[in-house]
Amino acid sequence: MNWQPELYYLPVGFGLAFFIALIIREKIMNMIAGADFVRPNFRGERIPLAAGVVFFISTATAVTPLFLLWTADLREKALLYLMAMAGAAFLGLMDDFWGSREASGLTGHFKALMRGRLTTGALKALGGGILALIIGAQLYPGDLWRIMDSALIIALSVNLVNLFDLRPGRAGKVFVLLYIILLPAALGGAEALMATMTLGALLAFLPADLKARAMMGDAGSNTLGMVIGLTAAAALEGNYRIGYLTALVIMHIITEKYSLTRIIADNFMLNYLDMLGREKEPER
């Protein structure tokens, strides 16, 4: 195992992505607001939507100078991450721009599709599935089983983070938790580097999200979920891989039947973590 990237590149990559995101965050938000692509927050203030594009922009910018130092293997894996993040951000932007809330959840979107009505949610799921298969084939060429389970891990991870993006800061906190869980398995490879860069960009953006000054939107939550899914698919082995995939399936079954927000609100610890850094929402 090559530990050199962890000694030198992890803090450098984190710092670069963090400061780039910190510098461009307000500019991106102002650009979006200037185009009048806004939605009301819980206070009724119209704030920028899809500001989570900052994750891909910051990470891609931070990677560029490091390409001069990295080995061919690191560059190849970084390019795979950038392609995956760009695809996830694009699909998320499509849903942010054209999506409606007439259908919700994977079941709702596919029921609408069976009735002949294509929703952005169904198109995002289909496009995300194709993208996940391409990534799986790149990770494990010729290994059909690994390609399929990698695609499932990636697609479900993307959707999981998206499901949590219903309150300020919630999706970002889920990314941080999953990053901490996956980091030990990812250390020693490009997976840890790219996930850490994304973490840096997220932490620079998170204060604006927590204060409800901007919404990351599907463009942001999809990108975060893609990074987590790709990292898990590339780094996890054996029982850890099976356990992670099983947890994803169970979470999706639960969220199809019950309200995730209600589950969090009814649990003291989950509610405490959910409200950490957030302003209390006004009584309705």
C-alpha cells in the first residue's frame, strides 16, 4: 500500500478545495441569484438553488495543479471521479431546473413512468444508473458481478444523500458521517484524496447551507452521494462491502414507507445532530 499520498496530498488537497470553495462560494451564489434561480427557505426568503455546483467546481480546480505531481494511477482515478461528479451534478441540475413534486420517491417516479409520464426524477434515476454502470465497468473491467454491485452501491448512495437533503445542512452532515466511516478503507489510494477534496469544498459551503442562505439542491446532494458511492465501491471489500450495501437497501425500504424527517424529529440524538448549527424553524 502506498502511503505517500496520505502524507503529502491529503492536507494539500483538502486545503486547496476548501479555500477555493470559500473564495467562490459567494460569487456562485450571487451568480445564481442574479439569474433569479431562487426558492423560498423556511423563513420565506428567496435564496439561490443548486449552489452545490461549488463542490464539483472547487474539486476540479483543486485537482488541476496536483496533476503535475501525481502518478498515472492517481490521475486516472481522479479523472474517473471528476467524470462521475460532473455527470451527477448535471443530472441534479436537470432536476433542480425542471423537476416538479407531483411524484416523490423512486417508486413514485417509476409509477409515473409506467403510466407514460417521464419525470425528471425517473430520468435522473435512469441516467444515474447508466453512469453508475459505466463507473463500475471502469473500476472492475471484466468482472460482471463487481460491476453490478458497484453500480448498485453508487446509485443507492447518490439517492440516499439526496433523500436527506430536506433541511439545511442535513445532506452535508450525512456526507461527513459516511466519509468518516469509509476513510479507513480508502486510505492509501486516490479514493481518500478525492473524497477529502470534496469534504474540503463541502465544509467551506456548509455555513451558508446551515444558515439557509443557499440550497445545495440536487446538483450538490447528487455530487456528494456520487463521491461517497464511488469511494465505497472502490474501497470496500468482503463483509464491509456487503454490510454497506445491505444498509443502503434497508434505508431505502424504510424511507419508502416512513418519513425520514419524522424519524429524525422523534429521536432525541438524531434531532440534536440534525439541528446542530441550524436555526430553529418557526412554528407553523
